[in-house]
Amino acid sequence: MRVLLIGAGTVGEAIARLSAERDWCEAMVLADYSLERAAALETKIARSGRFHAERVDARDQSAVAEMAQRHHVDLVMNAVDPQFLMSIFEAALEARVNYMDMATSLSRPHPTDPYQQPGLKLADEQFARARLWEEQGCLALVGMGMDPGLSDVFAAHASKHLFDRIDEVHVRDGGDLSIPGFAFAPVFSIWTTIEECLNPPVVYERERGWYTTAPFSEPEMFDFPEGIGPVECVNVEHEEVLLIPRWIDAGRVTFKYGLGREFIEVLATLHKLGLDSTRPVRAGGGVEVAPRDVVAACLPDPATLGDKMRGRTCAGTWVRGLGKDGRPREVYLYQVADNEGTTRRACAGGAARPSCGRPPSTR
């Protein structure tokens, strides 16, 4: 397979390193807005000329499509911030090649009733194009990261193999991760963090459909496995709630994240001050700048934090219903990753393999 990888940041590097160890990877173009960053990744991998660095602006649909066609790729792999997702998605369709991403197209809150009714939902823009992809004979796999992605696969596995009836699907994400020396350091792009955490969370109920609530609503303590223990989780807007009900008949679907009280307070303060806004404001001297860009510039680059993080993260899918024997059943299918262990394997072997703790388990 020949791949055009858009984005040579933390996640893009992980994809490239893993692909370098696989026989299926005939060639991979490492494309990034920063040619220096893409070239540095090419040098790190240095696998028999199969990897090639180029510069591309992810906002330029025509440039991405031209690059995909010029390199005769089979797949466009999107590893950039979701704000650039649709231009890459449309470029792959224009180039008539398969596509994969780890998020979905962004949402827009309801203009008058944001905490009761959804507006434009996550993935709506992409699914509106489904017929065009079918007509081109191409496949677009959307939301195929860890969560969303593996968490949705867990739900599908439970539906197919473990349950005759599913009453509830609840994705729960948390851990005991810390970054010593930093008062506030999101491990993802602050743009993504703000979009996920401050947008109205979506809940699905079979009788009601999709509806929204206030950010950080319905706090609950969830006991994460493998020694992580109880973590308070709150409603956060996330793709699984929009994806799982499309294919699985479930009575209720939610997503809750263990953000931590201090993290929530910082995000709430940014929102109160308008520092989460993407609309440019005029600062002293007549310079126009988006407040969210200022916040991002003041925070450490997530790409530099990998070897500084301590602890584990867990993402999993908690399913309740009737099992194959007709009796009530609940399971939590999950993956735990230890950051230090994963980092050691990456540095020692040149390619990090997923750290699973143990295979997906029931709880």
C-alpha cells in the first residue's frame, strides 16, 4: 500500500514508525505544513527510501489532491487537527483514493437552544457525502483512532458476540496520567481540547434521539481497571455517541471523560474570558489575533511532552443488556497504555507497538 500521511506531529510520527515495521507499507509520503518537521521524521525512520518528506498546506484541497495523485497513493491518512479535516477529506474524494481519519467533521451548536438540541452534529458533513464516495468506488473510514475508533469496535464486538439485546453503551476514558513541572499542559492540541470539552455534549436515547446537555454535566465516579481506580468522569462531546447508534440498536449511548476538577476549572475560566474564541480580536498596536491562538502559543507543544508524561490512560466501552444466555450482563472492554513503557519501546526499537496491558477484557 502507498500512503499519503498528512501531519507529522506526535500521532503522525507514531503512525509512520509503526508503518515502517510493516511489509504492507510500500511507500509513505510524510506531508506537513513544516517541511523541517516532516524531514526530521523521515531521517528518524530512514527505511530504504520508502519514506519521503514534502510540505503541504492541509487547508489547500487542490494541493492535497494533486499530491495524492502524483504519488499514486492508495490511501490518504489524516493526522492533523480536526479543523482541517474537511479539506483533506474532500481532497481524497477529488483524487479518487481511499481515506482514513481519527476524528470526524466538526459540530456547530444549535443557534438558539445549544444545551437541549444539537445543531450540526459531529460527522454530519462527512456522512452527507457518503453517496459520492460510493459512486467513486472509494472507502472513507472516519473516526478510526483509539476513541473514537477502537471504542466503537468494542461496541460492535459486544453487539455481535456478547449480547442479544443492548440497553446501554457508555464510553469511559480516564487514567492517572500526570506531567510533572507543568501547571496546565493538555496532551492534545488546545484547539481539539477546547472543541471537545466546551461544546455541548451529545447524548443518545432510542426514544428521544440525539440531544445535548451543558458541558461537564452528570459527573459520576468510574472505577477504571488495572489499578487506576475511581476517577470522576463528566459528559464531553465525542464522536462515539454519533457513530455507535448508526449501526447498533442501543437504548442509550454516552461518552464521559475523566478530566479532573482543576482541568475543568481552567477550561471554564478560558470560556468565561472569551479566550476559547476563534474570532480574531484587535490587540495593542493594531494586530489581529484569535484568542485561542494566544492560549495555544502560551502552552507547551504536546509533541514535546511524550517523554515527560507519567502514568497510564484507559479507554473502553461499558455495555449493559441481555447476554446470549438471556440473562442481564454488563462488560467493560478496554485498553490500558502505560506512557513510560510505550516510550521506552519506541526509543529502543524505533517503532512503538500498542501497549495493551492485556487483551480487551470483561469487567
